[in-house]
Amino acid sequence: MAALDPQAKRRTFERLANVREIVFGIQDGVLTTAGVLAGLSGAVAQRSQVILAALASTAAGALSMGAGAYLGTRAETRILRSEMRRVRQESQGQPYVVQESLLAALAKEGLSREAGYRIVQLLSAAPQALYNTAEEKIYGLAGATFGNPLSDGLLMGVAFLLGALVPLLPFMLVASLRLGLIAGLATTAIVLFAVGYAFEGRLSDQRYPAVAGLRFLGIAMGAAAIGYVIGLLIAPLGAVPAG
Amino acid sequence: MLKPGDAAPAFDLPCAFDDKLSHLSLSGIRSEMVVLFFYPRDFSFICPTEVIGFHKARAAFNAEHTSIVGVSVDDAESHRRWARELGGLGFPLLADAGGNLAREYGVFDAAEGTALRATFILDAKRLVAYAVASPVNVGRSVSETLRVVRALRSGKLCPADWVPGADASPADPD
């Protein structure tokens, strides 16, 4: 049996924390671009114009999503760190309260009061360990809670870009506009299924990963279909009256 | 919560004292006065400061013919281990498992399932002479409890912050 390497495990957990950005970016890139291709294919006659618009949409989307993820994570991290500093300052002024709260948290996890007391007492010999443990057990705050704005932004942008290529590449490679669109939508469905299958089904050890793939595909395509129907419903509102 | 003048509910409960398990009843306490202090739990980080405080001041309470009894909802074995953890205590800890005694004294915190941090001083007739409750996160003042015992035993009207040796009027504090 391979020895457990805590550092390797920690790195794995940190990488897995970025699944959200990857899945979000791919799904958004795939659907946004497929939507642009489908929408413009009906309205614009020239295939090159559709491709140009889709490329522009991809570039803008990747930058926007990347910047959004960067700014979002940055704001979240700053707020959390500031709150954590405040909690730490308060805790240092009231060590008894921290000890009692940690004791209660350990008791809730099934430790006897006496065992919890001894653990808290041992931790109290190293205040840094006491406060770190208290923050994790009492407030659910831990180092892994904080994302990295730069990596989150880059991952989101690149994932969006890769997702956008899924319907765009077949569309560009197939000469016929109609067949290109069908090929693009087909690869979109396949990749959405694959993302759900891999990230939600396989990585989380689900019994039936195919169900996870179908669920992901259904939710993503369902959202796109609802958006399309809403577009059809509100289209008459923007129509210019004849005469 | 009981108030001064109320009869103190009797008890006969398991206790830990001197690293042994036994029973203690209110009627079995022969001292003139009794300090009965409720505290939330054994093995906590606020309680020991006052439990140890009472232990350190036990000679002064003895000199006032006053017994000290601690009470919590923990069982007697827990009390014994807790007292040992604290280096031994010079007074018994009553095991009010279930909190019935705390309920009778009106100091049971149903939400926490523990007693409030409350102190009762019982007089020679085992009537409540003094009662006070503190927030759970604030420890009591042992010296204040001792001051009140002395004031009660003086039999005089004692002004604010009275201490032994200060003037006290038998009739009118003004």
C-alpha cells in the first residue's frame, strides 16, 4: 500500500478547489458560442461573418469571464481575510471564549467533554495552533477557503476559451453553414455530457457517472432552450410596426 | 430563580470529595452557612478559575463557619476526575445529573442542558440569604462572595462595599 503523502493530498485538494472555475468556464464558453453560432446562422447569410462574430464573442467572453473570476475571488478573499483578522483579534482578547467554543465544537463532533478539554488544553500551549483550529472548527474558515485570484481568473478565461472552441472548430472546418452548425451543436452536446460525466460523475465517484453526464447536459441545454424560448417570446416587443 | 428568604430546596445527591465518591445531603451539612455555587460543566476553561478560587479561599470561608459546595450536571465520576485534574479541591462537588436541583433553584438553562453560573448563600435556617447569577462567560468573584458571607454574619445593616472593620449600623445604614 502506498504511503499517504499529506502534502500531495493537500495539493490535490487545492487543485480540486478549482473545479468550479473549470466547469463554469467550459459550460459558459460552449453554450455562449453555440448560441452565437445558432442565432447568427439564421440571421446572417455569410458564413465568414458568423465565424468573425463568434470569434469576437469568444475573445470578449474569455476576457470578461477571466476578469470577473479574478475580481470576484480577489474581493471575496480580501473580505474573508479581513474578517478572519478581526475574529483573530477578538479571540486573542478572549482566549477563554475561544477555548470554550472549540470545546463545544469538538463535543458536537462526538468527543467526550474530557477528551475535548485535553485536546484544547494541549492546543492552548501553542496559540497559533489553537486559533487556527478554532477558526476552522468554529467558523469553518481555513486556508483552503481562500482562492487565488490570478489562477482563478486564468483558469476561468482559458476554460471559457476551450469551451468556445468546441462548437466553433467544427463550424469552421465544415464548409456548409447548415452542416457546420449541426456539427457544432453535436460536439456541444457531447462535450457537455463529457464534462458532467468526468467532473461530477467520475471525480466524485458516483455510481452512475453517465447519469451525472446526462444531468449536466440536460441542465445546460435546458437553460439554453429556456433562454431561446424567452427570446422568441419577447422578439415581437422589439418589432418595428409596418407602415 | 430563588430569592432571599425562600427556603432552600433540600438535596441528597452523589458527590465527589477528596478523590472519593459519596453522597451529600443539605441536612448533613453542619456549618452555620453554606455557599452553594452552580457552574455549567466540568472540564471547561472558565469554570476552573472560580472553582480554584473557592478552593484557595476555603480557609477564609471555614473561618466564617461556612461550607462550600459546587454543583453541576456532570456525574460524580466526572467531578472526581475534574477535581483531580485541578490538583484536588477542598470542598465537595455535587452531581446534579439531569439538572433537577438546578431546576428547583431556578437556575437550569434548558437550551444548554446545564446550570447557570449561580451562587446561593444559605443561612443557618437553610433559607436563601443571598442569590446571584452571572452570564455563562463571566466568572464570579470569590472575594465578593466571601465579603457577602461576612456581611451576612455580621448581623448588621451593611452599606455598599462594606468590609469587616468598617462602620456598620445595627439600625440604620444612613
